Amino acid sequence: MPRNKVHFRPQQFASDNYSGICPEAFEAMARVNTGHELAYGNDRWTAEACDLFRELFEAECEVFFVFSGTAGNSLALASLCQPYHSIICHRYAHVETDECGAPEFFSHGAKLLLAEGEMGLMDPVSLEQIVTKRTDIHYPKPKAVTLTQATELGTVYSRERLLEISRVCRNHSLKLHMDGARFSNAVVSLGITPRQITVDCGVDVLVFGGSKNGLCQGEAVVFFNTAAAEEFEYRCKQAGQLAAKMRFVAAQWLGVLKTGAWLRHAKHANDCAAELERHLLTIPEIEIILPRQANSVFVRMPDEIVGAMREKGWLFYTFIGLGEARLMCSWDTTEEAIVAFVHDLKEAVAASGLAR
């Protein structure tokens, strides 16, 4: 989304990617910026970060760091599939709508099959129907299922829904991948431990998002199915995802995991979204169209209001999910930004003549 030429607000509601680096990650990078250290992930800080993930999930796991969620998802899915396999996802899953065919590219041809489900959540019945639709050699054999947590529509997979999907996966020998770009927000929303919605639900591999929760870059690919991680480091290297100075990627995770900032920042973003929703509910002309469960609010906003808000310097996406406006809060969203947005929105509604 281009910068508004008239005025650009210091805080926006377009994406949590707009935010800067949180102080915990920034300071941790500064702390490891002394002297020489082993490269390509062989340093002590990368090893420590990997151990912290094992503590967090209370499980043995293999951990790798990549620069982006697209790389993490695509390489993880490629490690679970052969080119003649298929990967089942929701039709609004991030791997389907926003990754430019990267999962198919890195898997050398594995096909995405689209499941249904209300509010961006995969329906286990739809999953079962796709898996059992055909078993002949002319059809790409289902091999993996991928879930976006939290979803592209801002909803969150409950533990119960995850267990239902996991049961289908086990019955049909399917691997389960979780795109956790906003995994931290989902953990806060559900109020349970990370293990309870991953390891205990049969997730084979999680791509744990950091950049949307205060990191500069460096998503963590966490394999709970350690056999599936065999030679994954070679995939990372071949795809240009092996950081030479890995200590600076790992240090960010040390900063947020050791201090609990990963959870505090996600809670702040979720709380800000709840506050924004509360204000929006007082404006009759703005309709909340999806339940707010994480750090986004989806609204129906007349086109003239969208245009007026952009003239006032506000940026937000209008093509995500259902094609309506998405308002996203971040780890650093302020009360002042929320108040200013709502003030301008009320002003735009009044000036449009649409006020009820």
C-alpha cells in the first residue's frame, strides 16, 4: 500500500508489519554485537534460543530460523510432501491467498486443495470430504494439512477444532502444519499454553511468527515431528534462508522469550483491537462483520468513508478475506492512535451525509 502523499500518520491500522522493532529484541541484538562469533547458526546464542523453544513447548523439537513467513511455510510444507502430493488448506488460508505460489514452487509442484469453513476456519467435515474424494493415481495424493493460526479473517482455532482436524489427519496419515504468523495472538486469545494447541493437537511443524510481534525478521520453524526435519537445513541454505550472522536473528528471540515480551506484546495488540472494536460499535454506519478474537477488527465501511479516511492519512487494507476493511493493531499501538482514528472516522461519517 503506497504512502499517502498528503499526510502519513505515525501509527497505522493497515498491518502489524508496519510497526518497528520492540525494545526487547532491539536491545538483545545490541548485546550480541560484540567481537567475532561462529557464523551460520553455530553460535551459542542460536543454540540457547533453540533450547528456549523446547522449554516453551515442553517438548523435544528441532528449530530453524528463516527470514520470512513465506519461506518458513513453503519450506516446511516442502519437507512434508513430494511433488505429486497435495496440501489441503482453507480457501482463505495465507498460503493460498498471499504467498504467490511459493508453497507449490518450493515443493516442486504439490497442489493446494481448498477446504471450506465459516469465518476462515477449516471445517473438519470439508477436510474429510477432500481427503476421501479420490484415491486413484490420476489425482494428487493428499499428504499434508495447513492451518493459519490466527486466521486471515482474525479468528482463532480452538483446541477442540484443532483436535477434530488432527483426528482426521491421523486417520488418513496426513501431516499437520501450522502457519503461526500470529501464533502469539492466538495463544493470548485462547488463554492456554503453546503446547496445548500444537504438540498436544498433533501439529508436526509450526512456523512461529516474530516479525508481526515486534521482531525485525526471523520466523522460527519448529518441528515437533523431528524426523520431518531431516536435512531441513539444506532446504534453508538452497532457498537463501541461512543467515550468515544468525546470532542477530536468534538474539531477538532470546530477548522476547526470556522476558515474556512475546506474550505481553501479543496481549497488548489483542487488547487494543478490543478497544478499537468497542469504539467502532458506537458508530452505527460502521458494521463489525466478523468476531474479534485476536488483534484485528473487520468492518464494513462505505466507499466514500474509505476514501475520506485515506484523505486524512489513514491506511488500511480493503482486499483481505471477505473484501471488507481490515483494521490491525500491533504490539506498539497506542490509545492516542485509536482515539484519533475513531475521531476522524466519526468526522468522515458526519461529512458524508450518511449519519443515521
